[in-house]
Amino acid sequence: MWKIALGFVAFAGLAIFILSQGGDIDMGGEKHGADAPHSDPVTVTAPAAK
């Protein structure tokens, strides 16, 4: 049992270290509205029918 706890602590520490080295990482979840990074809809046009 203690090996599972030790593995969890080691994995959590490694994950926090990697995320802290990554720069600007937003862990806030899904964004909606003007502040969303991909708020502009992608317009896809279908080819004209002949």
C-alpha cells in the first residue's frame, strides 16, 4: 500500500514540475466568449454544385 502512495506522490511531483516548466499553461478549463483563444469560427465553404 505504501508503494502506491509513494508512486502517486512521485508522479504528482513530476507532473507539477513538468507543468511549471511549460510556460503559459491555462488549467482553467473550457473558455467561452471573447477571451477564448479560438473564438473565431472557421468558415468552410463547400464546392459549388454543377
